[in-house]
Amino acid sequence: MHIAILTFEGFNELDSLIALGILNRIKQPGWRVSIASNASRIRSMNGVVLESQASLAEASKADAVIVGSGMRTREVVADAALMAQLQLDPSRQLLGAQCSGTLVLAKLGLLDGVPACTDLTTKPWVEEAGIAVLNQPFVAKGNVATAGGCLASQYLATWIIARLVGIDEARSAMHYVAPVGEKEEYVERAMRNVAPFMQVPALIS
């Protein structure tokens, strides 16, 4: 099971790396979580440099994809050659987007008629793309989910684990990373946001 986190130049560390950390709490044979990019090395908005672990072509074949956020997302969606490499398909993949990553899904036509979540900075750009933006941290319809606010990345990770492995495993992963003394509170908050969107057919593997 491969989960790819699309991460571009100028990326937001919280968006990509919180999800990466939570998703990697799953220890199952074949479970793989990758930072995927169009470049071998990418620099974050704060100067942190990562080496990508998967190409965009590999991400397009992944079982689940999270589109991360960053300060150069509008440059990403304006790059026709780059966008053409993103062959994402909710009929065979779980797709999630974090903050300005929602703009990527919108420009790919994957949010047509579906309300979405994003951060406050990106909200007007997503609305310009014809997508209604909700005032909440997480929403999902079928196999497509969006989240707004850096720390809402935990909800995307919880949703993906719950969909691909199970609710108990999602609760366990969140319990592990939550602050001591607040673990049950964090787990219950995550499940309140994710559980209403779990009544969907199983993803075809």
C-alpha cells in the first residue's frame, strides 16, 4: 500500500511532515509513505531541504495521494507540463489535499461540484476556480478529502488510515502522536471530524 505526499518547492513543513509521521505509525508489510515531487530535492518555505522518495509518475499510481501545501502552489498550477504529470483518479485512489493543495485538485477538475476546505490565504483562489469553500477543517466526499489549516493535516492522515486499514488503527496512530494528558481528547476530536465521512464503499485495490 503506497501513500504519496506531493511536496513541491516552497512547501509547508507542517502539511507534509505531520501527515508523514502519523501515516508511518502503521507497521504493515508493504505499507509505504513517500514524499513525492517533480524534483529530487525540494526546499521548504523555511529553508528545510528534503530528498524526494517518489516521482510524480509513481505518485499517480499510488493507492492514496495527499497534495501538500506551500507558498508556490500558484506557480505549480500554472505549470501545464507539471500538472499534466499528475494523473490522479478518485475511482482508484484516495485523494486528499491540504490547504493550498486544494487548489491543485480544483485545477485538475477533481473538485467539480464538491465543496472543499482550505486555508484562509488560499480560499479566494479556490473560490475563483469555482469551488465553494467550507468554514471547517476537514471534509470528504467519496474518495476525495480536503483539509484547511496546517494542523488539520492530522485529519487527512486519520482519514486515510481509517479508509485503508481501519478505524481502530487510525485511533491508535492518533493516540500515539497526541500530547500526554490530552490523548483521548485528540483522538476524539480527530474522529469527530473524520467519522461522518466514512460511510463509503471500500476502495478497489
